[in-house]
Amino acid sequence: MQQILEDSIEKNREYYKLGQVATYIPALADADIQAVAVAVTDTRGGSHLAGDYSKKFTLQSISKIISLILAIEDNGEEYTFRKLSKESIDGFFNSINITKDNKLSPMSNAGAISVCSMIKGKSPEEKIDRILNLVRMFSGNTDIGIDYDVYESEKETSNRNKAIAYLLKDTEKMDGNPEEALDVYLKQCSIEVSVGDLANIGAILANNGVNPYTGERILEKGIVRLAKGVMTVSGMYNESGEYFMDVGLPSKSGVSGGILSVASNNFGIGVYSPPLNYIGNSIVGKYILKDIAEKFDLHLFR
Amino acid sequence: MQQILEDSIEKNREYYKLGQVATYIPALADADIQAVAVAVTDTRGGSHLAGDYSKKFTLQSISKIISLILAIEDNGEEYTFRKLSKESIDGFFNSINITKDNKLSPMSNAGAISVCSMIKGKSPEEKIDRILNLVRMFSGNTDIGIDYDVYESEKETSNRNKAIAYLLKDTEKMDGNPEEALDVYLKQCSIEVSVGDLANIGAILANNGVNPYTGERILEKGIVRLAKGVMTVSGMYNESGEYFMDVGLPSKSGVSGGILSVASNNFGIGVYSPPLNYIGNSIVGKYILKDIAEKFDLHLFR
Amino acid sequence: MQQILEDSIEKNREYYKLGQVATYIPALADADIQAVAVAVTDTRGGSHLAGDYSKKFTLQSISKIISLILAIEDNGEEYTFRKLSKESIDGFFNSINITKDNKLSPMSNAGAISVCSMIKGKSPEEKIDRILNLVRMFSGNTDIGIDYDVYESEKETSNRNKAIAYLLKDTEKMDGNPEEALDVYLKQCSIEVSVGDLANIGAILANNGVNPYTGERILEKGIVRLAKGVMTVSGMYNESGEYFMDVGLPSKSGVSGGILSVASNNFGIGVYSPPLNYIGNSIVGKYILKDIAEKFDLHLFR
Amino acid sequence: MQQILEDSIEKNREYYKLGQVATYIPALADADIQAVAVAVTDTRGGSHLAGDYSKKFTLQSISKIISLILAIEDNGEEYTFRKLSKESIDGFFNSINITKDNKLSPMSNAGAISVCSMIKGKSPEEKIDRILNLVRMFSGNTDIGIDYDVYESEKETSNRNKAIAYLLKDTEKMDGNPEEALDVYLKQCSIEVSVGDLANIGAILANNGVNPYTGERILEKGIVRLAKGVMTVSGMYNESGEYFMDVGLPSKSGVSGGILSVASNNFGIGVYSPPLNYIGNSIVGKYILKDIAEKFDLHLFR
């Protein structure tokens, strides 16, 4: 396994030249474009790390799947999906097509901000703490925190997301205060992790909610199934379908260049390489995931 | 003239039953549905008032044409229309179709908020004062002020307009602070007038910028032409075309039930009757304007 | 007048370099890009011709206003506008946004094909003959006919219009056979005229339906008013508003480079110069019309 | 197995009351609303039939997956998906959002008609024969043919699909004659099958392209993977995501009430019950598939 991971990094690392890092905030624009890392956590408990695995990066959109899980735990599936969709993202990830009648994908920005408004908590601080604690528990890493430089940068460039938050309020897709829900969203995007953390999170999902190390059930199987379904259908923005046919693993990417991927009953996988294709997904990340899926025959249609 | 106005009120007043008053804020919902008023100011200086002409109501969207005039005075036609459109409203008046590439009608909410951001002034207070002063000068009524109850109500229900303001910022259609521009907009909507005030404003436009009473030029002819053009093309929301064919006078309506109308070289006209058709225009108001246009052969295609 | 027309041609002819001729069919692509012509017919009966006034060109979209007039004569205003709109064109002239619920501008391709289906006649041949006869009567030129080379070319590139015709059928905006209505449409677009013919047609409209030469009423005033209203609101594609503010005359353009323009109670005007701006209107044509409007103070907001 | 199928039919058959049969053609409107049938073919070769399994019905949209497979065989994956999308259906199944730049799902009507134009063959007859032969080979049933009554009915109500075919031509998504491609499409929709035939087709896909009875490879594994991917992402119209999360099996439905479903490495499944939900999928059919998936633990995220 270790050798396969290292070989795959060497084989694919040059593809970073085909992509571009996100530039809308300095913290992302300054990323090391040649950094590559991969981690695999086995559902039977072992783990492997390769490449620049000590690099930290922010969750960005990967956080959407974490808060969705928490919202379903807090509110139940029925309530959560009363105004959210189980279908692919309608339009682009930052679409403002928000009406009283439509349902939003929780993997779109609008849907994710709506999800943040559903997290239980007396204050935005309590809500983000609950999300952060879930990330820590899933990853087994209690050191995980928020990168406040990234958060401040995100906040400064958040006019569109602020508009989205007010449209959610206007269309009755948000109960509380729009700016508070947005704040929770921006903070969850700024949670800092490494590929090892992603692999551990993925292993919980791969193991249907049971911690591979402790054997403890920490998520209901039904919620895991929903999470993997949502990742399959809309985890990779507007190439989720193509990605699923190619790689065959439920995955969720972020503009920082990270991807969380799940090989059910086998592995949780985390990859990281900042340059993105025009859709917004890590280019080298996809190549490595495809390699791993092929080498271990993990494609869902194997 | 007086008789014609009074006859027209009597003939058309029952049509109020066909409409509904705007309900999104209490101040509009509580309007007297049977109130009807009309005023005509001659470009040679006389004026006529009929019906409930002492009733006060807020300008609402009628204010859009006032601030547009001020924005053109402040910035010139070229700058003002660099990001604004001279075409009809694209979609509905409260559309959120706001991109970097499209141009917005100044008669849409989005376009009007963008216009408010162009008004010169060191603070939102100074900007709204300048708009208010223009209304006072055009109408010759220095008592005109803002209805702060209406303003507060508008503010409480302004989630969609707040979203619009942030989208304008995101798409580079607004230089200053979005919430400040929105505040100017909400205040201009809350300026309180009577039909006589509207008729006087209309008479300035009918007289190509020269005050009919004093003979003083207070607006350049080119700006008047633009204002009347914009009113023709998009002054009556999504029935501007039909309205122009039927009535034949450049007009601008507001959801309070007022209409400002201009019979070039003849009259300024103000009408008021709160019940609106489904497009958002005063029903009785249109019937009265059509009557006046026919009686005095004012249709532009006469 | 003659001198003004000739001066205007000389002053503006070089602007042809700013435009491009339509290229979708050979007959249009091969047009003489330097040809310029203008004709004015007085509502009191005189006429002036300047430039390449003997050049022939096809009506193209100018025909839409002729068949609309005939459809209203055949069916009445109420029936004609039951499924047609009096508002500006929604989207582009060749939009396929055709649903059961929306109303189409008769100046869009879809609306115009729907109009053709309303023309009374036992066969497509009878329908196109009736349109052709109306053009001949309005222009006083019985030699006017169809350019069958252009018609055949149009037919070969009509996949989009054929799709539109079938969508009209699918959405109940067409009673008869879609391909027959399309055939009438393609033939009316191929009617061949000169600027003198356009000026004569315009003079009928300027004179509110009365032939300036014979004094005979050949069109009801109400239909003329509708025609001029439609031209104002949507005659110049997606710059109808700007055009109206600039030039101030109801006008209808075609991709051949012709424009039919109406100065109510004064003149009918025809201009011709093939190079078009990106919206699809003759560039030199607009400059000349603006000149004439200014020289004779014809702008509707004078 | 037999008992489970029969129990599931009894348990779920009453749900037919919640749906409505398709009514746009008489042949569908006249379907027996209480008919229910299910068939399962094991990848190791056995098969089970329950309910009204001798009922015949037309493939309708199920045929889209068959012709897609043939188009990929004929043209390769790269060429086939040059203008087709691997993502979910954009808008509704009969959307006319067809531009030069967008890519269409082969599960939308437009995409499917484009697919039909790619099938190799000298004539429409040869193309439909090749599709029909593929259905016969996959199902092992050489008696399968076209229901010409259904075909004629479809043809009479095909204005929208005809428009789509011409739009495909206009936007360079179709090489040959639009009406011929449409004819192939309408005929493939009219191919008549039973649930047993569907189950056999599904078993080929479940068995990754190898005939379970003969052990012969009749489809490349890569094409099978694509077909199952497309079914997962867009096989159930605008509830494909929800369906995948609930049932967890790649499936394709038709408005006749049939569903083709694939439990990889286990079973091919065919179900039939005409009443549809508002999305267009068989209601009872989904309940039965969900039952089977649960009973045999077939959900892809098991």
C-alpha cells in the first residue's frame, strides 16, 4: 500500500501544471502548487501517509458534508430535506437561483448556508464548536482548529455569500439570523486539516459509522448512507457524474485542493494538491484517487 | 378641465374593486382602498385638483425616476448608463439576475439601488437629503418629507433588497457600502407626497426642464428626454409596452397606488388609487389617465 | 430636404466600417457594404430619394410589422394579442423560450411565425399573396415581389425557425400546420423592396392610416397606433429602448440593413446600409435617421 | 426469492392509487392501472417471475440506455460524450435548453435523440433494426418487436420532440437528418417487452457484460460501467439522486411504468406497474425495488 501511494504521487504529481489554484483569497492563492499528499485509513484500523502529509489546508467545501451530517443528527432526515434537495447541484455551486419553491443541494453554497442555519446551538459560536467537535471526533485529532486568517479573508470577500444568506431568509429557507448562519459557514470552511484527518473521517463513512480503531458506533448507518449518496450525486461540483463513472468512489472536494473520498467497507482516503481544474476540483487529487481505486479494485461498479 | 377630472373619477372609481393593495408592509396594507385623486399641472402654469387630493402617500418606485435624474446630473449620461440599461426591465422588478456582464434597468429594484449608490454625498444622510431636495424643488413643495413609519416597515422586510445590494457589490455595480445604498433607496421610497406634488413634478418634465411657474430652467433637456424615455420603456413594470400603446404617456407608478405621468408640452399629471393589478400598477389610476389622454388628445401617437 | 439627406449620407457613410453584414445566407453576405440610401415620403405627399436608392433588398424582419397589421385586421386586436405580447422581446430575437404560459413579442421570430399562422387564407400561397398585396398597396408599388433565391437560402438554414414552429404548435400558439406557417414567414422575409417603398409604407403609418397621395384611409387609426407602439417597444431588437431615447422615432429594422421609420404626422422614412452592429441593426442607417430627426425636430419628446 | 417477490407485490400493490398513468397517448392512457409484475434474473443464471409477468409494455425511456450502449460501441466513449454529458439531466427530461456550448444528458429526450443520430446504419430502418437486435440479444428473446400502434400515436404527438430534433441540428449536435433520428427514437420507445426481458437485460449489466446463461462476453466492462453510471446519475429523471439514496441500485424507468434495475454482481431486475408519480417514475415499482434491495442487502452502500 505504502509503495502504491508513493508511486501514484510520483506518477501524477506533474499534472499540477494543468491546474490553477483558487485566487479569491490570499491564503489560497499562496498555496504551494507542487505540494501533494495522500493518506489512507483502513476500516480495519491501519493507516498510510505519503507525500507532503504534514501540510495543513482548510476544509472549504469539504466541510459541507460534515455540517450536513450534524444537521441530520440534530433535525432528522425528513426535516433536513424538507427544503434541501437530494439531487445534483442545480447550476453552479454559487448559484443564486433560490426561490420559495425550489430545493437546494446541501453541496451548493446556498444549501450549505441553509444547513448551517439548522445546526442546533444558542449562538453561532456554539454551532461552530459543535461542527468543530464533530470533525475532531471523526478524525480523532483534537488539535484541529480554525485558521482565522483564512476566515477573515473569506469574510472580506463574502458579498455573494451574504446575498445568498439574505435570499435564503427571504425565501423561508433559514429560520435564524442570516449573518450568523453565514458566519458559521465561513468558519467551517476555515477548519484546518491534513490528509490524515480526511482519511480518518472517510474511514468512519467507509465503515458505515463505526470507528475503525475503537469499534464504537458514532454515526447511524442511515445517515452515513445519505452522506455517501450526497457525495456521489453532488460532491464534485458539476463533474460529479463524470467523476463517479471514472473513479467510482463517493467524494467531496474543496477549493483548497483537498478531497475526502470513501471506499465503502475498505478505506477512507484523503488527498491534497492545490491546483484545480476549471470545475474546481484538484487535478492531481483525482488522478491519485483513480489510481488507488484501480489498484485495489474499489470502483463501486467493480 | 376640472369637470373632466371629476367626471373621470366618478366614472372609474368603482374599478378599485378589481385590484388589491400591496400588503408586504402594514402602512400600504392599511391604505384607504376607495381613495381616488387626480391632479393636472399645465405647462403654462395652471393646476387642477380633484377627488381626495389631500391624501398623502409614499413615492415608492416613483422615486426611482427622481434619483435617476440626480445620478445623471451627478455623473453624466455616459457613466450612469455604463452599468445601467436603457431597455425594459429584464424579468420582474425584484429580479436577482445580476451578473458582471448584464446591464440593469434603473426602474428595477436592483438598478435603482445601483443608482442610489451613484448619488454624490459624503454620507447616506447627505445623499437622501439631496434626493429629497430635488423632489421639493420639482414639486415646489418644501414641506415634503420622509414617512419614517413606512421606512422602518420597509427596512424590516428588506431581506431580498439587501441580497440585491450585496449582489450589486459582488458584480461591481456598486462602489460604496451596500447597506448604505440600500438605506438611501428605502428612504427615497418613503418620501411622502400628494397628487398635486406629482403633477408639478410631471409638469417640469412635460415642459422639458423649465419650471412652468417661474420660467426657470431646472433640468437639461437631454436629461428630461432620457427620463421620459426610461418611463416609456420601463415605467410601468412588465406592462410598460401595453400601457404605452393604450395610454400613450410616459409614466411611472409606485406600489402605493400613485402614478406620475407626463403629457409632453401640455401637462404633468398625478393620480392616486391604492388597489393594484397583478403587475403592480394602480387600476383606477390607469383608467383616469387614459380618459384624460383621450379627452385632450395627448397620446404620443395622436 | 434633398440637401439634408445627401449631406447626411456623406457625413455618415464611413461608419459602415464599424459593422458587419449578416452572413448566415449568401444573398446577405454578398451585399454591397458601401451602399447607402435614404428616402423620405411626406404625409402631404412629396418624396425625396438620395444615395443608392435604386438598390433592392429584402424586408427580412421589417416584414414582421406588415404581417402583424394584417393579422390584426383579420382577427382583431383582442384575438391577436391573446397569445402575443405588447412588451419588448423577451431574450433574443430567435429565443426558444416558448411555453404554454408566456406571451411572445410579434417582433421575435417565434412571435412573427405565430402571427403568420393567424393570417387568413386557404393555403400558404394565399396567405403570402395577401401579405405581398398589402406591401404593394402600402408602398404604391405593384412590382414588388419575392426574391426566390433569398427564400431558398433562408429555407436551407431554417433549422432553428423550424424548431420554433414546432414549439409553437406544441404550446398551442399555432392553429394550422407549422411548416406552412414557417413557409409564409420565410417568404415574407424575402419580399424585395427599395428605400422608396419603405418610405411610402412609413408615410401611411405617419399619416395614421390615410394614403398621403390619395387621401384614402387604408388602415384604421387604432391599428396604426398599435403598429407604432410595437415598433417603439421592440422594433430595434434588444436596443429598442436606447434607440427610442436617441432617435425618438418608431422604427423596424431587418438584417438586410433596411430600416422603416415613422415620424408621426410628418414623414415616412426608409434607409438602407447593410453593415449591422452586434445587435443586428444597420449602423449607418441609425446615424442618418438620428440626423433627420434632429434636423426636422422629429423626436417624439421634442 | 419467489416468495419474497410475491410478498412484495402484495404488500405494495395498493400504492398504485397514489399515481397516475401517462395520458399523452391513448396506448399509455389505457394501461391496466392495477397490473403489477416483477422479474429477477440471477447473474448465476436462474430467474424468477411474479405477478402479471406476461403483460407487455413499451420500453419508452428505458430504450435510452440501450441505444446509448450501441452508440458507444459504434463510436467509442470519447466521441459519444463529446457532445453528451455524464451529469444529471439539466432541467426537465423534455427540456429545450439546447445550445452550441452545453452538453446534454443521454437520458434527456434531446440527448437521446442525439444518441439515435449517432447509431451507425445506412437508413433509419437499419438503425432501429440494430437497436432492436441488441434488445433481443440482451434479453435472449428473439420475439421482441415494435408496437406500431404506440409508435403511430407517439408520432402524432411529437411536436416537441420534432422541435428538439431541429434544435439539435441547429446546434451541431446531430449529423444526419433530424426527422430520421426522431423516427429511430420514436421506434425505440415503442419496443415491446415484459419484465422478464428487462430482468435479463439487467443481468447482463449486473454481470459486467457477460451473459449469465452462456458465459459469453457480449459487452465490454467499460461500457457496462458507463451505462450503470449514467443510470445512477440520471436514470430516474429528476429524482435520480433521491432514488439512489433510497434504493441504491442503478435503474432506468419509462413512462409506460417499467423500470430496469441492476444489482451489480447479483441480479438484473425488471418491474412493471403503470401509475407514475409526478416525476414520471412507477410508484409501485420503486417500492418493490426497495423491498428487494433491502431483503437481499443490495444497496450499493451496504
